[in-house]
Amino acid sequence: MAKTKLLSVIVPAYKQEKTIGRDLTNIVQTLETGLPADFGFEIICVVDGVLDHTREEALKTKSPRVKVFSYKENQGKGYAVRFGMSKARGSYISFLDAGRDINARGMMMLMAHMDWYHADIIVGSKRHPASIVSDYPLIRRIYSVAYHFGVRVLFGLPIKDTQSGIKIFKRKVVEVILPRLLVKRHAMDIEMLAVAWHLGFRRIYEAPIKVRFDKSVSSIGFKFFGANSASKMLWDTLAVFYRLHILHYYDDVNKDNWLRT
């Protein structure tokens, strides 16, 4: 059957030289066997700073579906995801964290939910009742519940987990929100979702995922640990709220400003 649809998967990677080859191969194999017959896919690996051999290891992946991009200085996960989205050709654009904490087969579940709900965005959620979550550290669970209560109050987003590293967007959503986004690090997920919601993309739903937290390894260096990261996350989140509701930065009236950033 001819491939009539294309899924783009952005894989941000930071200091991941030991596992990025296996990670990308696993994603390729998972999508080859799991996507509907009419779907093609591309994987866009964005190496967030050439600081070790992650780029070289990613380039060894034996698949024409994998494209590897990199830049010299570390910029943060938000920047890496946006960079990848700017290169994506798919009608559906997703991102999936490197490392294998999140099972790549969850991508098929998100795709199914996208179809079932005619959604604009599907968010992989640790707090979905059908999710399987192993070895979830208590402190992260407490941070997560408290943080997402605040997110609901600030932005009205009808979801319980904004931070899991797997999401899918329709292309039309990405095309609208991408030029407006600023956050490079801690609150990049919130900015994407809050701006999309604010601009009228209200069909945002959660899907179950399978997650296994590896307590011995920091999979990609983008993770949320400790009080210092929590304070930075809170600061970035409040900055998004300020730009969204006080400055109205993300509105079309400020187009000349956000196109220059």
C-alpha cells in the first residue's frame, strides 16, 4: 500500500553517546512494525550540543528514515524540539525523549487516540488510569501532582500530566505555535500546550504510556530532579503565564515581535 501520511518523530538527545544508537534503532523497528500500513515516518534526531560522541553514534544508525542534526552549544530540550519541528515534513509531528524510560510503542497508542478523538494534540500521561509506571520516585510524584494542580489553575489545561516526554501534534498546530515559542528548557511543554490552548486548539487529550524510571541513569540530561530544577520550572512557568495573559506576547497583534526572536 502506498504511504499517504507521514509521521515525524523528533528525538532530542543530550550526552547520550552510550545509548543513542540503540534508542534510534528501537524507535525505527517499533514504528516499522506498529504504524498503520498507510503511514510512513521519519525520525529527526537533534543532538543538543556537540559535547561528546552522541552525534557520531546517532549517524551510525542504519536506516534512511533517520536524519541527524546538531549544533555546537547546548541550548536545552525546548530549543532542540523546536529545531526538529522546523525540519519536520510530517502531517503529524511528535517528539519522544531519547533513553528508553518511555516505551516507544506508546507512539502507536497516541496515534490511535489522535484518530479516535480527532484531536489537535495527544499527550502521553503517566497519570492516565491505563498507564503502566514503574519505579516512579516519590519526590517526583509529589512535585508532579503539585505542579499540575498549579498548571490547571494558571492555564486551564484539562490534563493531569504535561511533562512526559512523548506528545503528538497535528501539523496545523505546530505551524501556528512554533514561531511564537521562546522557552528553551524547563517549561517547554507547558508553553507549547498553553499557547495552543490559548489560540483555540482545544482538542487536547491524554493517552496511556508505559514508563520505567531508571534511578541509576539520567537518560538524557533533560530531566526534572530536585529543588533547584523545581524552582527553575516554576519560574519558567510563571514567565509563560506573564507573557500569555499580561503581555499578550503570543497573540497575533505581537506578530512583529515574536517573528524576530
